[in-house]
Amino acid sequence: MAKLTLDFEPEYDFLLAGISCHLKDYRFIWALSQHMGIEFKRNEDFELIVDKSKNKSKFSLFSFEDEENHTSYFILSNRGDAGILIPEMKQIDYFLQIRGPIDEDELEILIERIKKMSSVLTAFSVDPSTLKSGNNLLF
């Protein structure tokens, strides 16, 4: 019997930024909300199997809906209770995922604002299609 394989190429319909910050998630989100003048809300933790032993790890997830501009902002922790969401980006503590009508220039302006926070070590844009485990960001 012939074996068929299915090639799946995920479509990333969002912009992504990586943020390095040593604050706990709740303190970082509070500082980010104060700095940006928006209010992130805690969502149910994002669960994902992160290793070959089928262990699930929970990653903190926060969101903000900008209804006026039809844009959704998500902050997702890269470090869970049993593993790392994107292992090839271990230096990143949080990912900022933006869905909606926003372009690369607006993302860079947002990243520059985040970099000005005293608790943020660095922030930069990330192309999710270049990540080996980029499909972990699809939720």
C-alpha cells in the first residue's frame, strides 16, 4: 500500500514581537498596561504538549481588544511550567502577537515604545515563518 504524506504549511495572519524582561508575567503586564495606556486582561492559560514525553505545559496568556481599530493584542509567555513554547528563542520571555490591520512600520513604532520601559531588556520583531516551532503560536 502506498504511503501518502501531507505537507502542511501554516499561515501566520499576525505580526510577532519578542520581548525580553525578567519580571513575572503579572508585573510585566501591569507595567506594560501602564506604559501603553491600555488594559490587558488575563485569559485562560494556553496549554501545549512541549516534549516527546507528552507533558503538557501551561503558558500565561493576556489579551487586549482594540475594537475601534479592529485589532487584537496578545501577550504569551515563552516559559511555561514544564517547558519552553519556542525552544529556538530561549532568550525571549514574552511574545507580543498582533492580529488585525497593522503593518510592519506600526509594529516597529510599538516595539520602540516597549523598549523604553525600564523593565524591558530588549524587544524586536520576529518572523514566525522562520521559526521551527512557529506552529506553537497558533491558537
